[in-house]
Amino acid sequence: MTALTITPVTTRADRKAFVDLPFRLYRDDPHWVPPLKGEALGLITPEKNGWYSHAEAQLFLAHRDGRVVGRISAHIDTLALTMPAAQGFGPGVGQWGLMEAEDEQVFAALLAQAEDWLRGKGMTRALGPISQSIWEEPGLLIQGYDHPPTVMMGHARPEYRGWIERAGYLPVKQLQTYELDITQEFPPLVKRIIRSGEKNPSIVVREVDKRKFEEEAAIILSILNDAWSDNWGFVPLTPPEIKDVGVKLKPIVFNDLIRIAELDGRPVAFMITLPDLNEAIAPLNGHLLPFGWARLLWWLRKPRVRTMRVPLMGVVKDLQSSRLASQLAFMLIEAIRRASVANYGASRGEIGWILDDNQGMNSIATAIESRVNKVYQIYERTL
């Protein structure tokens, strides 16, 4: 067998090869959704990704017989290093992700290279896969290979799980997504809780105003960083990241799909819902040219989708142990459920990811009769 070589990504051509590899590895997988190549390049280009304002990364490519056969990213988030160790990150914790490989030999060589890079930076523990920010595509898909992922969720080959575990990595955390039929009304108990909240003059659930994008984003960011601050794996989102995410997601941000709940005039909860962009980009095979851009722009004018995804929601920490927390969550979900069906023709919702030990959110998902449809796993190993 021809020798395998691992080289760092240093040029624009290297980054292009890094992005192109999954298109070959997944070309026969009907459930893989090809990303837009421009977006994929932006995520690994420091000048285009605000995450790099507090992180550093080294990408690697594996070559055999003159072609690229694997890729991986080794990275360190300096904000993650400052977080409490009990929450998953902390001092000495590096990460790897964006892993794809033709076979286990390639994967093992890439992983060894990533680990060596992390050791050279003083890291003593590795978490993976995290691609690349915890807010992007964390975890390896281990359940739910039989249907496509929704927008901003990952896909993977089933054999990757065995490769990672044989490399000495142990599971540390699972992330779950839930799906539900949103054309159906919620159970009677949930409906009573919602009606009670709607009668409470202290509670207002409002749409965001896209014309005040930065102001509304600041409100949501404030709630998010408070609500999620005790969660495993939490790293605060920063203004550069919010700015870049805003540019990327603004075309699929619609006022009636993002709601803020106010209690006596104070913003205390939010829910973000996105039309499943993957339904629109799947046929484009990563390219906007020659005609993909026109199809996508037409779709963005008024999306008609099957699935809506809820990537983020939260209630401020001081209310999380109160009955109001679940009531506000149910009210937000119901308001957006109605809009999703009436205004976008959606019939399916997907909530997540949710940590497997987040009892509050898992209880809410169960109460509205949703079920786990995908599970992602994060692994760890001492370096």
C-alpha cells in the first residue's frame, strides 16, 4: 500500500481540498446534505469566522496515491480554557473535529497528528468531535443515520463510532434532537398551561423585529449567555461570532419564527426557529452557480418547508427553578408552532440539540409528545 502522508493545511488550495473531500466520501449517501461550499470555506477561514477571535486551529489533510483521503481539525478555544472543569472544558482541554476519512488507518493517523498538535500547545485532554465551535456541529452522530440532518446539524458515517472508540476515546456527553408532528395540538395539560399564561397580563410573548436586528440580537444573546451558563460545554457567544452568524442566518430569520417572552416588561425567555434550509440546498450539490443562487433566492422569499428547527431557546437562570420556566417555554413553542403551520406549511418540528441530562428541556420535549430522532456523542481522552 502506498505510504500515507499527513500535511498541514496552509494554502487556499488546501482549504478547498479540505471542503471538497466529503463530497466524494458521501456521494452515495442519500441522507447527507452537501453544504454550500462557500459557507464551508468561511467556517475554516479565520477572517470570515468570528470564533477565531478567541480560538486557534490547525487543519490537516491525509494523502495517499496522490489524492486526499482524510481530514481533521485540531483546535483550542481560549474561552473554553477559562470555563469550570466540571462543565466539560477548562484548563488543558483541546478539541478536534471536522474529521472525515476513507478508512480506519487514515483516521488513526489523522487523530494522532491532531493529538500531537494539541500536546505541543500544552493541552492534556482532548474532546471530540467538535466542529469547530461548540455552537456549530458538536458530537458524532450515533443514532438517526436513516434521515437527513436539519440546518446546522451534522451527519456521519456509521463506522466512525468504532474508529473513535478503538482509538481509546470514551463517551462523555450525549446530545439529542427531538422531532414532533406540529400539525397536531399539544396534550390537554400543556394547553391549559399555555392558556393560563396567555391570561396573565404580566406575560407578553412577542415577535422580534428584523428591522432592529442588532438590538434584538443583543437581547437574545444576553438571555442565552445567562440561561446556558451552567450547562455542560458552555462557552459564551461573543460579539464577533454573533455578527458573523447574523450575516449567515439573516436570510432565514423571520419575525414570526423568533419570539421573546417578557415578564413585567423584562425579557426573560426566547426561542429561535429556522426553516430547514437543508431542504432547499440539498439539490444544489454545494454550488450556487449557475442557477442555484436563483432557486435559493426564490425559496428565501417565502419558504415552504416540511421541517422547522429550534436550535436555541432559553429562560433566564433566576426563573429556571420556577413553574414559569416551563410555562414560558410552552407558550413560545405554541406561538411558533402556529406560525410555522399557518405561514410556512410546515408539518414537522425538530428541537435540539439538548443535553441528555438537561432534565428541564427533556421534560418539556416529552410533555409535547416529541421523540428522540438523532443522538450525537462527544468523546474524551487524556493526552
